[in-house]
Amino acid sequence: MRGKHSLDRRTFLKTGVAATGLAAVVGSSRSASYLPGPPAGDAKVAIVSCPTYGAAAVGEAMQKAFDTVGGIGTMVKGKTVTVKVNLTHSGIRFVRIEGRPAGETYVTHGDTVMALCSLLFKEQARRIKVVESFPDAGPFEQPLQEIGWDVVGIRNLGLLELENTRNLGSSARYSTVKVPSGGYLFSSFELNHCYADTDVVISLSKLKNHVIAGVTLSMKNMFGITPNSLYGDQAVSEAATRGRGRLHFGSRWAGRGVFPGQKEGSFSFDAGGRIPRIIADLAAARPINLAIIDGITSVSGGEGPWSGRLKVTTPGILIVGLNPVATDAVGTAVMGYDPRGLRGSPGFPRGDNHLLLAEQAGVGPADLSKIDVRGRTIEQARYVYG
């Protein structure tokens, strides 16, 4: 039986989208064609020391991590590579935490972007797209400069594009990506073309907590690929800039619970159940080909300054892996949590464990005994987040 607030994709297109004149845009969306993620069993994860920022220092550590997992040349040579960064934002402009800038605490640091893109071009990537669904209608370069990125230097590395994927962006239509397993809450998603018109997707995330998801690493970072225009609080509108409260908490946020690709009967108000399942569905629908977690410095206690009292953390490491579930499992363990912990455990106090959900969907292993950890050991790298 259909849930009280649940509508399928066809109904969505007839109602919410049609009402705003976007039915033609979404209705003509194309199915994605991209390089699939690495096999679920390809669970090599490197932990390398990286005590400070600086593009050269980060680049050296990142190169070591890539070499440790077997290199990325074959993956990226001649390819279009999309790098999803984390510029989490909830109506509070970038602020300092304990005197440290946002890039050293809760958003992607410009030096990690510079180092990564330099290495990708060194490995003969053809084109790079640096993307994020950022809730701002102004030029995308503005917030990047605000947090200290060397935008000019990054652009000068090679054929590189910066795109805000909060809506259609530079494309005329959305791309449909399907969840191979059928999905927990979603059977498909409508995404900006950058996530489909690409050969490789890299998630460049921070080693930090999330109030509901428990940890926000490479997979939770991809929650932000959902465009604000279709999944945000002002949906459905190409001018939407508000966040995704509706997607997090259900229709009580704005009186609606209709999203493209949502499965019949899957509606829920429980954010602790919704968010982890959406993370798992996204991880299956748009595979991460390379997961990078910046643990040079970060924060504990939440994902951003709106989530409560944050504390600066200084693990001094980078974690790199070919499988996002395995990489996030190692990151979770480094933070002092059990990557197989259940809801209510220290690592996942308010939500279901999205690592286990992704594992059950066949995305990759959350079992440390099935992960090939290279470089530093988890015990050597452990930095307890509390």
C-alpha cells in the first residue's frame, strides 16, 4: 500500500515538477553512463601521515597514498574526473573554529584540491570537474575564494571546470541514475550532468562527525550531489538555494514529501533512518571510484558550526581507498568507533549505520577483517573523537 505521503516518480512528474514548468526538463532526463565503481572486494585502503597543509606537503602524502593502494594512473589517464568536495553550509557563512579557518576544520581545504588536481593531471587526466551543490546563486568562485582556495592557481593546472551542481548548471537536462539493487528509499535520482558525464568520481571529504549520520566521510559527502532544485526546501525550482531539510527529515519540513525517484511506501519522518538509507542508495547509484578523507585537521562533535559545540581535531593523516565503504570503515575505526556498530552505539548515536546498509546493498565491506589496510595501521593512526 502506498504510504500516506509517498508518491512515485510518475506522480512526481505530473504534480510537483509540472506545476513549476520543469516537467520537460526532468521528463527528458537521460540515463547515466559512467565507469562503474571498483569491485566490492577491491578493499585496499591506505593511511599515510600528513601533519600539515601546504599543497606540496599534501601532494607528497597523497602521492604516497595512491602508490600504496596500487596507483591511479590506469583509472584516470585520458579520462574526465569529477571531484566532489565538501562545502557544507547551513545558512552560516564560513566561520573559524577555535581560531582555525573553515578549511582546516569542517570544509574541504584548498590545498587538498590543489594537490589532488595536480596529481590527476600528472597522471594524464584529460579533464577535471570540481563540483559541489552549494546553496548560493552567485558565482561559484566566490565561496571558494572566501574559504581561501587559490582559484586562479587551481584553474591554471589544466583543463579544469568549477561547477555548482545545485541545479541544472551548464546542462539543459538532468541525468537519471538508478540504484542497481532497487534501493532502500530511492530507486533512482535526478542529478546534475557532472555526475554522469564523467568517467571517474572522487569523493574528497573530511574526517568528522555528523549529528545524525554519526560520521561524515566519503559516502556521506555524496549526499550533497542531490540538487537543491529538486531535493531542497524550495523544490521544485531552478532558483532554489535553501538546503535539504525536507530530504533529511521528511515532509514535515515544508509540508511535502515528494522527491524524484522516491519509492512507493518509503516515506518516513525518522531522519535517523532516512539519512543513512539515502546515503547507501546514492553510494550504489553513483559509485565513488576513489575515496579520499582529509584527516590532517578536522572537527569532532558535528558536521558544521550549526550542529553544536565543535572541537578541533588533529589526526595528521590522509586516508585513501578504492572502495568507499571500506575507506569509511577504516576512517570510522580511526575515529575510535566500531564501523559495524548499531544505532545507539558511540559512532552512530542517533542514526542507523549507513556503512552496514551500503555493505548489505553490495557496495563494499564494512568488516575490517575483509579490508586490506596499508601504510600506517589503524592502531597507529587512531585519534579518538569521543
